[in-house]
Amino acid sequence: MTCYEFGCRAFQKIAAFGRMLWFWKNPKLLRGSGCAGELPALIKSLGLRRVLLVTDPGLVELGLPAPLIRGLEEEGIFCAVYGRTRANPSAEEIEAALRLYREEKCRAVIAFGGGSPMDCAKMAAYCAAPPARKPQRIRGIQAVPLRKPPKVFAVPTTAGTGSEVTIAAVVTDPRTHEKCSVLSPLLCPKYAALDPLLSVSLPPDLTGQTGMDALTHAVEAYISRGSTKKTDAWALQAVKLIFANLETAYADGGDVAARDAMLYAAYCAGAAFTRAYVGYAHSIAHALGGLYDLPHGLSCAVALPTVLAAYGEAAHARLADLYDAADLPASSQSNAEKAAGFIAAIRQMNARMQIPEGFDCIKAEDIPQIAARAVKEGNPLYPVPKIMRRPACEDVIRSLMRDDDRL
């Protein structure tokens, strides 16, 4: 073990001890068809009369938040709507949502949509609590503010990020195109409504990409050296559900049972990784997404099998467990063979859902910068099976280029 690796592992052990002191509490869960319709009465019962709903323009255009907004109005609850969240939300968007929250004297936040509205809503609520802070200056592990932030009610419309149960949010700097992760137990929503009827209109490509984001969370949490019995159980459950239901939801978006299973899988994966952390598939995906404006789920789907292969023997035993959890063909294979089989199964599932093996947009001259950002995010925080330095990370990123782009 090099001095660098020793330092990373020491930091991870200290961080694991620190996490034991955090107050961990999953959101109160509503689940099943139409459960989002229960939120207005619940919000009223908590004595809240003015709320901010954060969503994105696509969902507003589709009218998906409209029934919830009507339900709130019928309960006598004023609802301000911030509907301008874009993919990879920036600090400016978070500030705009926070401004609307304060102008309308709101007392709670509803996060409605995929990972981007979730992160925007969570960060706006976090910044609403004193002491006053600027979203641009918040990154990394955060100290607890003097007062708790307003309650966040999460209504996911995609089965991917698991943001409804995580203590994380991601903010993009539009000047540098860098994604920054923020971690605090106070970012976790207080309530989450997993309503499969809100995800049936999700198109196949987004269904596949967000589902692979959830799989990446579950896999990286399970192979993490920071995993526990509890996170292992959540991760294994998520992997089992995703392999059994993702391609069904991809092929038939109206299959409510598959949509429900995928929402719960994303929730379980989120609960696992928010405690065990993720790995280089995620840090590379963040770097690629920030620089080239790629969808996060797509970046994770493409990066995951290559990163898992790069871990080599260090991940074989845990990947063999995932091979069994995914209910892949049983045999007396070794751990190494099962690990290879699991990685191959991910690649095959990607191919069946029209997810490419690499990207045309990656430029050779950008690879050092991408690797530097990925390693900066991953080290020393992520307790990965095998610590990767920048040259090794560059090799992984280079292998994600289309074949003709490598020449």
C-alpha cells in the first residue's frame, strides 16, 4: 500500500466513524398508485399553508404537477411553482427557487420530478435555514446549520437518482462546467411519495438511463468498503428488482407493477449509497456530465461496466454476490467468472436498451481534466474496492471513447 492509498483509507475510516454520529432517518414513505394525491391532506395536517413546488419545464408542459397543485388549492394551501429547473441544476437556479420561496413566505418545499428538480429543491430548502449562505459556496460535507431547514416532500417521477432518500445534492458551476456534490443529513427529505402513475409517461430512453443510474447506486454501494449489513440488504434488493423489472418498464411504460418496483428499487439503492457512498463510475459520470452536458443516468450506464472491470480482483467476491442477486444463470463458477458474468450482463442490458458503449463527445485533450475532476471527487472520500490515481482514471475514460475517436 502506498502512502497515498494509506492516507485515503485512513480518511475513509475516520469518515465512517463520523457517519456513526450522524442522525440517520429515512423519509416517511407513501407508496402505490395515486399516493401523491395523499400529500395535500398530509401537508395540511402538519399545519403548513404555503409551499414551494420545484419542478422542470418538461413536466410543467406535460401537466404532471397540475393534479397535485389542484389538490393543494382544494385544501386551502397556497402553492408557488418554480418550474425552470434544467438538467444539471446550477447555483443560479437554486438561488432563483430560494428567492421565490422567501418572496412568497413559503414554509415547506415539494420536490417534483427527477434528480435535477430534487437537487434544486433540497438545496433551496437547505439554504433557507440560517445562517444565510450562497449555493455557489456550498460543497462537500456540510456542518449542521443553526436551525433545521424547512420540510421537503419528495415526489420522484423517474426511478433513478433515489434523491428522495439521500443526504446528497449535486450543483453544477456553469462557468467551469464542474459538478460539485453537497452532503448533509439535513438534505434528506422528510416525506417521499412513490407513485408509479407519475412515471408511466417516461419515454423508453429515459426509463433505461435512469434505471441504470439506480443500478449504479446499488452496485457501487454494495462493493464499497464502507458498506454495512443494512446497506447490503438495500443494495441486494435493488439489484434484484432492477434486473427483474427495468427492461419490462423500458419495453412497456404502462406496466404499473414494473414502474412501482423500479421506484422502490431506486429508493433502496438511494438508501444504500447515501450511507455506503458510490465510486468512480459516479465521479467519472459527474465529470463527463458537467463538461459535455450529458444526462447523468446515461453517463453512469456507460461508465459502470468499464469501472467495475478496472477494479479487478478487488471487487470479484462482491460482484459474485450481485451475480447471484440478479438471478443470472446458476453454475459452479468462481468469483472471478461470476464477476465477469455480472459485468457482461450489464453491458448486454445496456445494448438491449440502446445505450452506447462509449461517447463521441470525449476529446483526447480533455481526458486529463476529466480524470483530475473524477479523482478529486472520489479521493479520499469514496471507499472504493481499489483506489485509482489519475493515470489509471485516464485509461478508463479513454476506453469510453468511440473506437474511431481513439485513433
